[in-house]
Amino acid sequence: SRPTYKLETSTMPPYGEPDWATPGNTSNVATQNAGTPTAATASSGMNGNSSESRQKARWAISLLSFLNFGLAAMMGTLGVLSLIHFNPGSSSDYSAAFLSSYMVIF
């Protein structure tokens, strides 16, 4: 004899709409999270408001930016020079040409 199967349907329990879902229907007061800084604590840094440390940080970021621009320019120049010396007759030069075009694009 074959077993009989009964199809059971389950529904979620009938809960009401949460209190936060409808605006103006809450009895809780808005509070600030403990991890969120206030305006007074956000403006003060680890070392205080030292303009000298901020100036040094600006110089360091500027120096790194110029170094990055220089490296990008040298990489692009090397890619262009490699493409100039590309020899289409040699099969091994195609990988160098692909790499050179990648250097020029990026």
C-alpha cells in the first residue's frame, strides 16, 4: 500500500505592525547611540587641534600625491616607448605590446 501525504500549509503568526513602522506612533524618545560622537568630541582630534600637525599631514599627503603622479607619468612614458620599439614580425613582442598598451591606458 502507498503512503498518503498530507499537504500542510503554514502561515506566519498574526503579529501586529511594529511600533516604529508608523510615524508618530511611538512612545520612545529618540536617543543618541553611544558610539556616535557629538559635535564637541568630533572636532577634537587625538593630538588636539594642533595646526602644526595638520600642516605636516598636508605636506605629507601632497608629497605622496606628487610621487604618485610622477610614477604614473613614468609608467605611461615607458609604455609609449615600448610601443614605439614594437616589432610586429616577432611573436614574442605581442605580449610586450599588450603590456605596453596596458601601461599607457592605466
